[in-house]
Amino acid sequence: MENNIKKIEAKIIQILKKEGGAAGLKPIKQAVDKMDKPKGFNLNKTLSKMANVEKHKHSDYILTPLNEITENILEMLNEKLCPKGKAYVARRKAAGEKHGAYLMGRAVKVCKGQMSGKKKKKKNEDAALSLSKKNMSSYASKNEINLSELKDLVRQELEEKKKGKCKPSKGKRFAKRVNGKCRSFGQKGKAKGGGDRIRPGTAKGNAYCARSAKIKKCKNPPCANALSRKKWKCQGSRSVAEAKWTD
């Protein structure tokens, strides 16, 4: 009986890893239904007793922490971070923190400008590291670390790996996968005088930002217009070179 439970728990972890670290009850139940189960087996009770599985507020079951996903996926995420985010991860790892979901979550916040990631934060970070595993999720919530966002990023990376990178459509320069579909944006080619078409902080940039600011947002963001505005570093109706994009 105990051996069967261990096999079921191993299968549950396998399914969660396959789904990018989080999954609903349906795929887990479908996999477990095909296995030998002890008399009186209850899937919900088994999930609640597993130390490394937690029920998310959106009803998904997630591995806790997400570094239970393979190390190579975390490294893949690390490669997508901005330079400040990478530096933050390297600094925290040097301080003894494990390369896990909560570290990556804070690194994403550093890239978005939601936290500085500088040494003055060290006191709060070290206090967080001293918390128990039970309290860590509470710390993450208070600091607005969006684990579902990180989960989506993992899924996107796995999808990119499976389907291949998006290729821009004819006449477009860039392409990005959004909700499983490739979205092309940005005009292809060079400027009339040569050089890059996208030149933030110029009169042309200001004209583009003022024009594009009037376009309504699409139903499934980020839309092509929002992606292009990010490239132009638009802040409202102005294009500001080397500034944080806030649109």
C-alpha cells in the first residue's frame, strides 16, 4: 500500500514538471486513474499531504518551490533576464541563496523596476531567507512576487522549445509568442538615411509615440502596438532614450 502511494506521488510530480511546474486537477486525475491505487484512496487528501505540492489560489497545484522544476529551466529563465536581473541573481547566489523560484521572482521585479535590487535591500532579503519554508510563501505574497507570472514564463519557454522560435511575418521585424500564437510587430528595413528605424529619444520617436498612444488596446495584450511602443521606449506621447518604459 505504502509503495503504491509513493508511486502515485512520483507520478503527480512528473505531471507537474511536464506542465511547467503547475497544473489543474484534471491532468493529475487522468494520470492517477490509470495506476493501481490502494483501497479507499483519495486524490485530494494525497495532494494535501505532499510536502512539495501546494494548491494555488487559482485552484492549480504547484510544486513548492518552483525550483523543483529542473535546474536547466531556471537557467533558461536566467538567460532571459535583463542585465540588472542577472547581476541580482549572481549577487544573491554568492550570498548563499539557492537558485529557485523566489529568487527568480525578485529578479523579474528588478527588471521591471518594481524593486532596486541594490545592497540596501540586503537586510530585508536576509530576513526573508531566515524564514521557515511555511512562511516563505507568505513573504512572497507580501512582496508581490507573482508566482503565476513566473509559471507562465516557464510554460512559454517550454512552448518555444517545443514549437521553435517565432518568425516575423512579411514586412515585420520582430516576432513574439503570445498565448501560444506568434505576434509580429515593427516595420522591417532601415531608415531613409540608413541606420536603425527605431531611434528612441528623437523627433521621429516622439511622433510615433504620440500617434500610437491614440490606438486602443487589444483584447489579448500585449498587442503589436504595445510591443512596438516598448521598443521605442514610449512614455505616454514621448519617446525617451534609455528610460524605463511605463506604457
